[in-house]
Amino acid sequence: MRADLFSFLGILVLIFVLWAASGGPSRPISFSGPYLMPITTTGTTAQPYGDPTKFSSINTNVTVGLQGVSTSGGVSAYSNSVSFSRDLSGASQTDPENEYVVILVSGASDMTISTAGWKLVSKATGAGAPLPLGTEVPRSGRVNPLSPILLRGGDQMIVTSGRSPVGVSFKENKCAGYFEENQDFNPSLQTNCPTASQEFSRFFDGEDERGTCVAYVRSIPYCSTETRAANNISSSCENFVEKHLNYNGCVDTHKADSDFLGSTWRVFLGSRDELWRTNRETITLLDGQNKVIDSITY
């Protein structure tokens, strides 16, 4: 029995010598903990603990959440023209209505780029969503026709995880500030609509002998639909306000202006939950062939 004990102790000594010779406690694996990070919830990827630059995932394409999406298709033909903005202040938000990323199109691009089939994917969790259809110029209170979003040189997309306050994804225009009147956007829409006084000077064709209409119009704020009951104004003044000083009226009046359309799309993925981690995240933009357009890590 004593001989067996000596043999066992000899084996332990031999194992210790081999361990020490191979690096012992200085090896990273000695303090990295268990290798796999278990999948505990929907939308996670099996990953090692420790420094992600020193260990590789078992299979970076095994995800739960956006099924069947692989980033192994190579580099997209759009990679030289389309990229993420490196301003990630929106990605760290936890409310899906405020969480967003910005995608830029190079001003040097002379292509019209369709986003049909494009998608955003989290490498950390597998969460993500396809880019939706949109309408370039939406109309308020109407069913808007939808089509793939088209991008041109110098355009950008602010892609919000949540739902659209106006029901669709759209491109900003000189009248879009009216949407901010009753809705919240993050980032806010610019309220630089044509002023009520400017509209009055250009389009009022009635008589305003006592100046009551122009005084009334001057009291209406930027990008504001007038709902106050007005006294002592003519029917032509009322008709002018109803026709011009609201979103749809502004669009009808200015849609042919050379500067009517802006360069920013507001795109909404329609998620009820946040999509991106606040840190230790990689977001990848894929084209319709699952090829990588750009990725951003933070």
C-alpha cells in the first residue's frame, strides 16, 4: 500500500513539473476561467471568457435570434461607398426608440444604391433586423406606398431600432419639421420649415385690408399646424392657413423646389427591444448577398 502511495505522489510531481515547464501560472488559460460563455438567453453566441483578442469563438456564425445569417460571404461591392459613422452615442441607448446608428454614403459615390435585402446584425448576440422598405416623401394621414430605400452620394441613414413615430421610414424634406410638432424623434428633426410669413408673402391671394391676416399669420410658430380659433379674419385667410400651413400643404407647395429633399433618411427597424449592447459590441451591415459592407466595434 505504501508503494502505491509513493507511485501516486510520483505521478503528481511529474504532472507539476510538466505544467511548470509549459508556462505554469503565467499561461493566460490558467486564469481565464471556464472556456465557454454559456448561451443563457435568446440571441447569444458561444464565446470564451477573457480577452476576446486572444481567444476565438467556437463558431462565429452560430447565432440565436436572426437565423440563417452568416457573415462569411466576403466583402460587399458597396464597402468603398457605404460605412458606419464612428459617432456611437446613439448605439449606447437602452430605449429602442432612442437607440440608433448612422450609416453614411460617400459624397464621391455616383451610384444610386438600393438597400433591398440589407440587414444589421450584432456579432455579440446575433440580434438584428433587415432594413425596411420606406417612402421618400410620406404623406400625413394617408397610406404611403413603400419601396426599397435608395441612397445617393452624400446621403446618410439614421437607423433607429424602434418604431417610426409616423408609421414609415422616410427621407427628410423641408417640411418634415411639422412631424416634430406632435412626435418625438431622436435625434430631433430640424424645424426649419418655410415660415408662415414667407408662405403668406408668396401664396396669399386674397385681400387683407386691415392687416388682420398677416398679423395672425405672423403669430404662428415655425413648423406648426394652427389649431387656435381665430377672430376677425377673412375666409380667404382661413383658406390660406388650411391649405399651406400644415405638413401636407407644405409638401404640395414645395415638392418641386430644388432644395425640397434633404440628404438624411430616417429608418426604423420596428423592434420592441434594444438591439445593440452598450459595450463589447460589433455591429455589421450586410448587403443582400450577406457580404460585409462595414462593421463597427465598441
